[in-house]
Amino acid sequence: MALRLQTKFLKSFVGTHEYEAMKPLVEAAHKTLNSPNKWTGWLDLPVNYDKEEFSNIKKAASNIQKMCDAFIVIGIGGSYLGARAAIEFVKGASYNTMPKNTPGVYFAGNSIDPDYLSSLIQLCETKDVCLNVISKSGTTTEPAIAFRILKEIVEKKYGVEESKKRIFVTTDKNPATALKALALNEGYETFVVPDNIGGRYSVLTAVGLLPIAVAGCDIDKMMKGAAQARLDFAECDMDKNDCYKYAAIRNIMLAKGKTMELYASYKPDMLSTSEWLKQLYGESEGKDNKGLFPASVVYSTDLHSLGQYVQEGMRNIFETVIDVQNSRSSICVPFDEKNTDGLNFLSGKTLHEINRTAFLGTILAHTEGGVPNIVIEVDALDEENFGYFVYFFEKACGISGFILGVNPFDQPGVEAYKKNMFALLSKPDANGENLKRKQLLEEKLELLNK
């Protein structure tokens, strides 16, 4: 298990003096990150987690595996992205289609699209189902709608009493919150969303660990990997701490006019991990008119769509390439006597070898084309490496955000669309502000339609 930062492809883009100039900023960010903060519970989480709840998560996961063959996780943002990333990282992106002894894990409540939810409703008709609703408040629109609909379906299928055994709630510990109050009233088994850990940093809490454990991943190994990363990246020395150096490089890139960070991998199993990274960095740094725009690609697939732009488009991009050193499978290209496709020069080579050659060819082309490349090597896609990976990027995000001069733990801009949506849907409010806002918004829409 290891994660290593490679900067050899940055030599023509970043000078030694630029690294030196970042050191005081990194040291200041380190002090700020380690000062008392109500949102940094994730810093010591790998060694300071609730051991009793952790044990209960494993027990609940075992019971769920016996009860159902479809486990539907209801949540949005950090309430589902981390779990999905972990499952695909460890078990593969095709997890739900593979023969297995554990339930398929499906995700709802991350959109309001009726067609997507309809497919999950059909799934409920043909499979034994358990639900896990994840929400700190219980009133977030997308998951609340999905839970209301799926809860009714499960209760009709199994009866109210039996359904109580099949519904699991991960929410705030405060009994006054809507979802916690419902869980107590109905007798659902509950797990805690910690007060001192924000959603996008919560994958190694009950928020992510219950779905991850249900999928058959070893969450003890996951926490072990995170605990090792906590030790490895504790020292404030940019020359030795790859996590801090990565945070510094991101800000050097931004100062050079590179406004977009493109997360690249050569594994489709990394797709959801890239989605998690995009939320982590986009929501943490995108404020006060600052921050890198996070995007992602999976090569070599996207070399046939976005590759042209990366090679010759605007030079406002740098790439952070996740280089997975080992594959789970070994597949060789066979020899074909007819050689109609002209590929006999590849016969006997493994797909892993060819994929890594694609990585080398691409990174050389892109750097020659003026796109700086950061490489982060990961040994393998397994539980320990995932825990290590998560801690690396979470801590780098905290350091990077403070270097940038923003609070990496709030997200005030997320509320803007909700205010408009609630007004247009005529959500009741005490002072009538929604009605006033609705009138203004409808006037704007009418003008736009003329």
C-alpha cells in the first residue's frame, strides 16, 4: 500500500524557486488546518472513530446481506459519492452486474429525474430490498422525495412492521431533526452523521461505511489505510510530504493561469472516484470568485473525444493523473494467423502493459503540447489504498483551500438554486418571502420568453 507524487513531468513548468516560495504559505495553511475547527473531525477520524458504532455497522451490513439482494442508498452529494467511489474502486464499476454473494448496491435521491427513479421502483418489484436513507436533516429535497416514494413502496411490499427492519437511517444524532425524529418514532436502526465532519469529507464515517460494508468491502482495512496516511502526512515539510506538495502545486498552477484541473485515470473503475474528487475540490474551493474548476476524464476512452482539446485547445488546463500500478486481472492479446487487424505485434502482451504504454505516450504528448501533468501513483485498487487515497486528497484539499484564502469547509453557494426552486414550487414559509420571490422569478422568466 502506497501513494506517491511524481513531479518529473512538471520540470519544464515549475521551477525550484516556485516550490520554495510556496513553503511559507503551506506552513501557514498547516497551522490553520490544525487549529481548533468544528469541521475538521476527519483529521483524526482514522484513529478516533466510534468503535461501538463501527462494530454496529458491520453487524448491520451482515444482516442486510442476509435480508436482501438490492440495497438502495438514498442520498445526494457527499451522502452517496464517497460510498459509490469506494465500491467501484474496490469491486469494479460493473459490480452490480457480476455474480456475487452480496447485494447489489444502487443509488437514489441524487436527482429528481422520474425515469431514473422509475427503474429503481421496478427493481423493488423483482428483488428483496433494503433502504439506507442518508441525510443530516432529512429535509434535503432530492433524497427526501426519493425516500418518501421508496418507503411507501417497501411498506406496501413487506408491511409496516417488517419494513422497519429493512430501513436504515444515517442522520444527525439530534432527536429534534426531522429524519432522526422519524427514525426514533418508527424504530429504524440509525447511524450518526458526525457534527464535526462535512458531507464531502464523510466517506469514512457511517455515511459511506455502511453501503461499503454491505458491498462486501473490508472496512477495517479501509480505516487502516487512512490511519497510515494520517501518519505519513502529519509533518509540515513540503519536501517530504507529498500531500502538501500536491496542494502547493495546484496553487502554483492557478497562479500561472491554469484554471482547470483535469483528473485523469486509465481505469473505468475510477470514474466515481473522480466524481468524488470533483465535489471535494469544487465545493471546497469554488467561492469568492476563486478556485480551480475540477473536471475528469477516463483514458484511453476520452482520448477519442476530449483528447484533441487537451492536446491543442486553450492552455488553461493541467492534468492530475491517477496512475494505478497494478491491475486485478491479466488478459493477453492472442495471436491471429490472418492478422486482419494488424495487431499481431501486440500478441502475448497483457492489456495492463498496453494500457500503461498508452499512459506514457499520452503524458509525453500532452506535456509537449503545453499541458502540465501531475502524476499520483497508487499501488492497487483495494480497501487499504482507498482509505489512504481518501485521506491524502482530503488533507490536500484543506491545505490547498487555506493557501487559496478560502474556507474549505463551507458551501454557501449551494443554497442559491434551492431558494429559487422552493419559491417556484410555492413552498410555504412564515414571512411570505417565497411568494415575493416567485413573482419576481416568474416576471424574469416571462421576459426571457418574449
